[in-house]
Amino acid sequence: MQRTIKYGVHRQGHLVEQGKLTALGDGLTPLSLARQRMLETGQLSPAQFVGRRVAIGCVALEITQRCNLDCTACYLSEHSQSVKDLPLEEIFRRIDMIRDCYGSDVDIQVTGGDPTLRKVEELVAIVARIRRLGMRPALFTNGIRASRELLARLVDAGLIDVAFHVDMTQRRRGYSSEIELNELRRAYIERARGLPLAVYFNTTIFDGNIDQIPAVVAFFARHSDIVRLASFQPQADTGRGVADARSATLTTAAVIRRIEAGLGTQVTFDTAHVGHERCNRYGMTLVTNGRAYDALDNKALYNALLTRTARQRFDRQRPHRAIAAFLRCLARNPDIVIRAAGWFGRKLWRMKRDLIAARGRVYKLSFVIHNFMDACHLDPERIRACVFMAATADGPVSMCLHNAHRDASILRPVRLRKADGDWFWNPLSGRLTRGEPPVTLSKSG
Ligand code: SF4
């Protein structure tokens, strides 16, 4: 039986949002649950993506705790390197659990540690399972073992995105600055070129590299034919990393300034809302002839488009279908078309010289600033509004919370339900025992 709950959101005395949450049977739908979380934490607005279009931002599926680098800002724990890789059946159970929690319109980050340290056949099976359930698998890797051959195999299995983590916190031999690391980024881009993959780059920001971020951003703009998204994460005091606590000057505003300096233009980072405003900022640009133009500078138009297209699913793998679906939405909303045409016409006029030079080629390049919390300063409101979850044995948990208590999760014996009864997998020995769970070292951060 379906029931509805009406709600209204007021800001400074004005009604900015009203609608209804849909409950099916005994429980709310994933989307309406997400909407409710945004409502309860004061994050529901006409610009909020989560709860309106998707039930969650993304879910991290850690398929190994091992890594072949030792970053100064690493979120893993001191014990991670000793933990064996989770049995494949447990990984599969967690994938199913993600689908049960959020439906199939979900991005899953296949990550670790570095996921490429897992046996190739297992990695392929994991990606294939995610895709078979209708979700979108992304490989999150430092790239060391992500060869062209591996990427091609994973694409065949259903991989949609690859995110390369490259920055100076990794202390890679032979690189003394972010600018030098652009050569490595270029090599990774070439590995992915021609494959049907969206390429992302992750960059941890700390005092030692923040002033080099404009050069990195300019590099991404020059390679926007391949790079779709650049994510910047100010370092957080969590995990085994040895970096000092974040300085007071390492703020979201400071990162935005560096991005804008690299692009040579203003970028609007408060039009699209994804989860809590103190966690995530999103900006989108259109790049032509190497020059970036702000794509989200019309908030009213964005809000209207989001509202009218909220329930439409766009297939990122098939751009033509996505565009056709978008056009069908517009056809049902002629008033939006008129507003959008005016904005678009002015934008094209400003871009005209670069468009001509680039023979009409335009690329979308997005920027995310993800502001992880320090383990000892977790804000309960942000945890409640979290849109970046980690898949644990008990279900999805806020990534910040997971990082702060990682040992409690990764050192715990894992129950495997088999046809002949319950078995327990020991994360330190990798051995299976029947009946009672084995005792392992457990420590919460
Ligand atoms: S992981 Fe942390 S910073 Fe990211 S959305 Fe969740 S609570 Fe916010």
C-alpha cells in the first residue's frame, strides 16, 4: 500500500521547497529515504541532487586493504596491510546489499587499498557483477598496475569510469612537483584513450601542493577530450597517514580560487548541491579550444531543469540515448526550452571564437571538492547527510565514519553463510572456521 507524507522547507521565512515523500508498504523508497535525510539535516533545496535524482552519491566497495603506495595522507589503518583480501562471496554479498539499499541507479567505486592488487579474474568478476545488477562500476586506482590491457578487460566486463589518484602525497620516485606529475597523468590518459571510459583524476590537497593546483587544473582543461572530472580532496586527519593536521588556510574557498586560477574563469560551485554543503562542492565547465566556460551560472534554470528531469534516467554509456532522453524531457517542458535557449544562445555567443577555432568541439569538464572530516572531529549532521558511503559487512556506512573506525570493521571476522551452515573468515589469517567467530585484534579509531 502506498502512502504519502507532505512536507515544506522554509528558509528565512520563505517556502523554498514543498513536495511529498512516497512510502511503499512498510518502508520508504531509497529515493524518498534520501530525501528525508536531506530534509532532516537542512540540506533539501531545489538544487539538491540527492533524494531528487539519486538515492546516494556513490558507494565505495573496498575489495582489498592492501596498497602499493604509502601516501602521507592515507585513510587506511596501520593494520590494513596485514588484512587478507575479503572472500569473493562476501564482496558479492555487499554488492547485492548496495543494490537493496539504493536501487540500481548507483555509482560504485571499486577501490581499496589499490583494487588492482586483487587477482585479475576476481577484479573482473566484481566489475561484471556490479554491472549485471544495473549499477555503474568505477575503478579507483593509483594507476601503477592499471595497464591498458587490464582497463580493456574491465571495460569488456562492464567498467564505466576509471579514476586515477595522482598527487605529491604519494611520494612517487622521480617526481618532485605536481607539475612533473602531469607527465604521469598524461601517460594514464593515453592508457585510457579510445576506451569507452570516463576518466577522472583524484588529487589530495595539502599545504605543499595547493599553489601548484592551478597548473594541474590547466592540464586537465588541455586534456578535457579525455578527462571528464577532477576531484580535489583537502587532506584530512584520518587513517595511517603521517601528514600534519590540515592548516587553517586549506579551505574549500582556497581550493575554488586555485581551480578558477587554473581555468582563468569563474566557476559557480554553489548551483548544484550534492549532499551536505560542507562536504561537497560541484562545478561544471564547458571546454572548447582549451578554454573553460562556466556551465552552472544560471541557478534558476538549473533548479527548473533538475525538477523537471528528476525521474529521468540518463544512460552515460550511450550519449546519443542520453541526449535523446533529455530532448524528450525538454519537449514536454516548452517553457524551460525558452529559458534555456536564451541562456544557451548567450553562452554560445561568448564562446564563438573558441568554438570556431575548435571546429565546434566542446567537452564537459567537472570539478568536485570533497571535504573529508578529521577522525576526531566528526560532525553528526554531516554523517547523517552523507552521500559517500563505504560498503561494510553491516551495510553502507558514511566514509568519514568508516575511516575513523576502520579497524573495527576490517579486523572483525566475517560470517559466511554456506549451504552446510555458518563459517567465519579470519581477516588476519584468511582461514575459515565453523561455528564461533575467531578472536581477532579489534580497535576503533
Ligand atoms: S564521506 Fe564525509 S565528507 Fe564525504 S559526504 Fe560523507 S560525511 Fe561528508
